[in-house]
Amino acid sequence: MREGCIEGRVTRPRISGAVFRADHPAHTDLSRTSEASRSEPGRFNTSRFGAVYLSREPETALREAAFDSGAEAIMWPSATGRGVSLAVFLDRLTSGSSLDVIHTFELTPTVLNSVEAGVPIVTIHPLLATFAPIAQGAADERHPEDRG
């Protein structure tokens, strides 16, 4: 269960400790930022309630800022502790960028159980072995500070 949520209802958690925000220097006045957010409703701010979006980790704040700055994609270490996850903003791809779905696979309970048991993915779907060099190349393109 996530902090601040009980059975799908929002609670009022107390904020303590450091929080982070990466933004333009003109937006350091949080009261003004909250007020301005009312004119452009978002995830949690409305025309009645302003909001300032903060993060518990500096990396999350930087990734949020990258999205707001027009980045084509954001990469981060997988929550599994292995590999890299990627969020691609398709409407922001430039003329020199492309994204093609080469193949799709059904995630059945059997496949998910095999992955959970540690069976190598190329054993489950041998066709993926042909894409391993491509996937490794994508991981190698990460910035040095993002490598684990």
C-alpha cells in the first residue's frame, strides 16, 4: 500500500524530510507557482486548488524536469534492480528519431511465473535472443552517470 493512500482514498500525510524540485529559476517562489498552476490544471491541481509538484528523490525531480523541457524519452534504472526502463514521449520524437514495434509477446500467467522463477527470457521466447545485441547497445548508450 502506498504512503498516503488507504483503500483508494487520499489521506493527509505529514511532510517531513527533504523534497526536491528541478525547475526554471523564475519558478522558485512556491506560492506563486502554486497560484499559477490553477490556470493550467494538471494531475492534482485544479482551477480551485493549486499544487506544486515535488519529489522525494533528486533524480525523480530531474526526470520530471526533463519531461517538461521537451525530452524525447527518459531512462532510469529498472525497479527490479536489473536493466533499464524507458519512457518514450511519442509526440515529441524529432525527425531524426523513430520507434518501431518489432514483435509483441503475450504475458500469460505461465510466462509471468517463469520470469518470477528466474527463467531466462530467451528460454521463454527464443526469438528475443536475436534482439539481445540491440538491447545491449541501447543500454550502452546511457549516460555514464546513469550506468549501474
